[in-house]
Amino acid sequence: MRALCVVLMLAGCSRSHPPPQPTPPSGEVWVDRTQADRFRTQRVERRKIDDTLLVGGRIAFDDLRVSHVFAPVAGRITQVLASPGERVKKGTPLAIIASPDAGSALADLAKAKADLEAASRDLRRQKELYEAHAGSQKDYEAAVDTEQRSRAEFERARARARLFHVADGDVVTQEFTLRAPIDGEVVSRTANPGVDVQGQLAGGNTVELFTIGELDRVYVLADVHELDLSSFRKGDEMRIRVVSYPDRVFVGRVDWISAALDPQTRTARVRCVLDNPERLLKPEMYASLEMHIDRGRQVAVPKGAVIHLQNTTLVFVAKGTTAEGKARFERRPVEVDDNVSGDYWPVHRGLDPGEVVVVDGALLLSQVG
């Protein structure tokens, strides 16, 4: 009877304490097949990686086809001859400025010209007297010195007068004509009649009176970070968008890359040339530059497969099933290039082609166990 009780007790103990289940090793997660069916997997392959690099920039004038016109003399604007939007030729009058500086320059030129003529006549007379032994060598040499000084003063006065766009024989006047330095369109104008202006030649605080340029071709300037600089090559095609025309894509090409970095921002200036036949793009517009980059064929995984946990980047690799029928997934640390803008990130280390990774549900899987 006592033996029977012992047997019954042992049988009861075996029913209340089932044998222990196997546990997954470190670095693995096991889940039931019904749970595993919720996760979508994909085989790792070598893929063509297309990347898009976005950089902010601004529209600017072609600096060889624009001129910022200032008044070279101080004075008062008496007449404005050109209007915004008007096309002008080189030398076309833009404005008339009443300037004592212009009158002074012309008066100096007239005086220097008269002094040179008088010195030249005296030199000829002294030379004739000296050659006829009727005059002293001292007087002849003095006449030569005077003539040379007068000629130098005349050349100085004439060079200064040319800055005011006058010829040697012009009459003395205080009216200075401001002219267009290049062919182009009057893009902007700040000159108004009656406004006093400071002259560049006098070193004053000058104000730009006219901007003349061509807008059928413009520049796009961008500051590119040094990490992205290796992606740019002269001649590369750029797709450019501006806020004013969100549905338009303008195509330009890189024509210059700065040879030095800005020490403060660690960026280099990149310039693109852009045709603008419709004149839709205006200087100082903000622009976004988009460049397509072909990174070749690389081992890659979808972005959804990659999990960032603290300082570790990992994926879950399918490793088959256990003896009990549970799905096995391995936590695999990987090194990926997450700066690529496409749907797939290149894997530099941690995965081989042919392995199967979880691409949908990896975040939920990381919370199991």
C-alpha cells in the first residue's frame, strides 16, 4: 500500500512539472511559426545603387555678363535716361549728373593743354637760339624741363578727364553723362532726379545706380560640404528647382568647383551654368540642386531591414527552424551606408549575398525576448 502511494505521488509530480524547453542561444530570437508568418523576408542581393544628392543654393548673375553701375563723380542727378527692362548698348547714356568734379577735370585738362602748347613754343624758340649761338645752354635746358613737366601734367589731366568720358577738345561743362559699360538689359535702377550721389573717384560712400545684365543665362551657386565634394565633377548634370516654380525642373551643368574650402563652414563653392531663355529665374532666388549619383552594384538591403539600437546597427537574418518547429532569427551587426537616398542601403560589412533578412517587422522582432 505504501509503495502504491509512492508511485502515485511520483506520477503526480511528473504531470505538474513538464520537462524544460530549450532556450535560444545568445544573439538569436525564436518565435512560433504563426508569429514568423507576420514578418516579411527578402534575399540579400547585389543591386544597382542610385543615389540622389540634394544641396541648397541660390541663383546669381553670370558675373561676366552683368555690370553694377556707380557714379564716378559726386554731384546731383538732373536727368534719368534709362528705365528698368530697357535694353541698352555699350555707351548708351543712362543719366545726367551735374558735378563740379567733372567741370574741374575739364578745366584742368584745358589748362594743361594750354600750358603744354606754351612750353612747346618756348622750347622751339630756345632750341633755335641755342643752335644759332644766340642763347645759353642753361635757358635751353630749362625750356626742355618745362616742356617735359607740362607734357606730364597734360597726360595726367587727360587720363583723369577720360574717366569722365570726355575728349581732349570738349568744352568745359559741369554735366557728366553716366553711360552703360556693356550691352544688356537694365535689370534695376535706383537713380532718381534730384538725388545727390557720392563719387567712386572721391572714395565716398557710393550707391549702385543701375544694374545692367543678361538673364538668358544665369549661375546657380551652392556650398557643398566636404563629405559630398567627391561626388561633384565638372560637367555633371544638375536638376534645379525653385520655390516660385515648384513643378518645373531646370537642367544645368557644373562648370566650376572651388579649389579651397571655407574654413568656417567646411564647404566649397560649386557653380552651375543654367540656360534661362524664359527669364523665369531671377538673381538671389533660393534653389535646390539635385544630382543623380550611380554608386554601382553593391550588396544592399531595404531600409526597413536595418534597426538602430543604441550604438549598434543590426538586421535579423533568418536561420531556419528549431527541432520544435520555431523560426530562428539571428541578430547580425552590420555596417551600412545610411546616407544613400534610395530605397536600399549598401552593406559594407556583416552580410553576404544569398542570406535572408527580415525587411518588414524587424522592429517588433527586436523586442522579442
